[in-house]
Amino acid sequence: MTLDRRTFLAAGAGAGVVALGGGAWTLLRQSGRAGEPSVDDVLHDPDQPVLGNPEGDLTIAEFFDYQCPFCKRGHPDLMDEVEADGNIRLLMKDWPIFGSASVLAAQMVLGAADPARYAAAQAALMATPARLTEEDVRTILAAAGHDPDRMLESYQQDRQRWDGLMGRNARQAAALGLQGTPAFIIGRTIHAGALDRGRLRAAIAAARTGA
């Protein structure tokens, strides 16, 4: 099934805009019950680009939106911690619930295809402090050395794959009861809302010890 921007926006409707407060609140089940995603569904989707160490001993997945201010505010700490740790497998799970510019941003970054360009394009958009228009998305990516038209063309060529990935992300978010972005899964524990560097480190340590 091919999805357009309205479909993604409808999938996010009712999910909320941002999740405040944070706190670990549930565990992913090893095998999902009816209508509930399993650990493999969420953390090992074969189409999901992987950042950090692909062979890392711990997976962090963040459901995020390119216009979410809390996602963008915490992104430098997340990336610094992943780099400093060296053994974290990071998944940035696109969940574009803030509007058409968010959908376009996700489509274009996924369309970057090459892993290095994917990471660079994502970093450029996450470094912006404000809400974005579709023109902003194109301008920011172009200023970072990317060709927006080629990115969109690449996305279109593999649209079934990327639309399928974002559709699964939206269904997983709904099934897990996520109320908005950001939402993190660290190991198997779900943390709703923003995490500062200290809480992120504590969550990583707890996941590794099974606490």
C-alpha cells in the first residue's frame, strides 16, 4: 500500500503532540500478543536504518519527529552518549505527527539511502531549534550539502519500503500507547518523554544490568 502525507497525519491523529514528564513505564514483551508488537518488531525491523554501533550490546530506539522541540533539544546529548559509549545500537524511528513538513523531512532523510548521508541529513534537521515549513526542510538540507530533489527522487523510487517502515512505526506507537514524541525504548523498557543526559545514562545502566 502506498501512503501519502495525509495518511501519515491521520495515523498520528489522537496520539498527542508531545509527551511530558518522562519515566519508565512498561516493558516490551519478547513475543507480542494479538495487536501488540514484539521486541523484534520494534527493535529489529529490517528496513530501519541503524546508527551508532550496529553490533552494540544495547539497543536504543527513539520515536521522534523532526519538528518536536523536545526531540531536538535532547538530540545532542543522545548522540554524544552513543558515541562516548561505543556499544549502543541506535534506531531513530520516524513518527511524523507534527504535520506535512515532518512527513516530508522523514521521506527525504530516508531517501538519502547511503548510511553516511542519512546520518548527516538527519543531524542537519535535528540541529534546527524551531518548527519547520516544507521549504525550510529543503533549504536546510541544501545548505548542509544535500540535493533535496535527488533525496525525494530516491525516496519515491523505494517508496513502498519507506512508507511501510513509517506505517509500522505509527502502528507500533499506537499499540504501545505512546502519547507523543519523544519516546524511548532502552533495552526493553519504554521511557515516555524527554531524557536529560543523567537520566539517559541511568536508563542505559539499568537496561544493561536488568534493573
